[in-house]
Amino acid sequence: MATSRLTEQEVHATCIDIAAQGERPTVIKLRRQLGRGSMTTITKYLNSWNDTDQAQAIKAETLPAVANLPRELAKDGEDLVKKIWHAAKAIADAELEIQHEALKQAEAINQAQVDEAFKFSEDQEAIIEQLEDALAALKEEHASLHQDLTQTKDKLNDAEKLNVGLSKDKEQLTFSITDLKQKIATLVEEKQISQEALKQKDAELAGKDVELAKLSVHYEAAVLELTAVKADLENVSKAAAEARNLASNLEGQLKVYQSLDKAPVSQS
């Protein structure tokens, strides 16, 4: 399960907890207490908290990095601390000058590495945000294409049903016309029908011909609509497949950049 992104509210709440203990909130303390988040993100939210009225009211930046000991403990240990301090000072003074120069060099190297790591982390976060936005837009487009595909399939089904019905009607009407022509021909040959009845049958036949012509027009229109719907379905299916492939590629890139952003920063 992916770790949730650190929010500004969480950092501000942790800053308040640390300040309530009499200590100044720092990036290291916040990272240790929160247990997640990049140094860049924590630094940005710590700076925004220092600008709040609450931080200004308690003068958070003037708080000690470590809480002061109670007066009783400080007094009891004062003599021992002085003895230890004098002994340590005598040893440390001899090495202080050498270590001071080495420390300056190491600090410069470390600061350069930290700056580089911050810049890299910011770049990664920017890329991840862009990928997440692109992925969200692509998913929305894919959902729209899926809806279009469903609607097109429904139209195709309706058109096929209409086409089947029209085909059956056409077959039945053709059969009726053929049967009627055969009956007329039989009656004429047998001279069992009057001239008036023949005209009536001819009129009926003409009406059937007109009905057949209209049905043929509807049938051809239905065939054209069915062809267009099938073409739309094919285009929508291709677009949906391309959207799925692009979404898969974006998700892969997003995982890579997220893994880079979570990689620990080595410091000298």
C-alpha cells in the first residue's frame, strides 16, 4: 500500500507539539517524529509555519534546539560538568585547529550534496505531479471513450435489430407481391375475373409496389446507418486501446519517479 503524501497540516501540527516541549522545531526533528516525507517538503512546510501568527507569538525561532534542564538537575551536575569540561578542553584544544579546517571542508562538501539532493528531489516531485496530472486527464479521457464505446455498441445493436426487422418485412412483402401476381395471372388466364376486379387488383398491386419501394428506401438507409455505426465503433475501440496503452506507460513512469523520490539521500 502506497504511503500517503505528507501534508502541510501534519507538519504544522508536529511543529506545535515540539514547540510545546520547549524546543525549536527543526527539519531533522520533524523528519524523525513524522517518519516520512522528503527534506525539501518538510523544509518548505516548516518555513510556512514559522511565518504563522502562532509561531511568531511564541517566538519559535528563539527556542533552544534542546529543552533546558530543570534548575535542580543543572545545579547538582554543575561541578561534575565543570571538571569534565576542563579535562576535555585540554585534550580538544590540541586537535581543534586541525579538526576545524577538516570540518569546514566536510561541511562545504556536505552542503553541496544536500543542495544537489534538494534540487533533485524538487525536480522529481515536479515530474511526479506532472505525471499524476497527465494520468488523471488520460483516465478521464479513457472513461469518456468507454462511455462513447458503450453508446456506440447500443446504437449498433439497435441498428442490427432494425435491419433484421426490415429484412423480414421486405421478404414477407416480396412474397406477398409474388403470390398476388400469381393469383392475378391465374384469374386472367381462366377469365374468371371481371375487368373492374382486375383494375382493383392492379391498384392493390401498385400500392404494394409503392410500399415495397418505401421499405427498400428504409432498408438501404438502415444499412448505411449500420455501416457508419460499425465504423464509429472501430474508431472508438482504437482510441480506447491507445488511451489504455498511454495510461499504462504513464503509470510505469510515475512508479519510476516515485521510487527515485523515495530513495535515501547519502550525506558525507
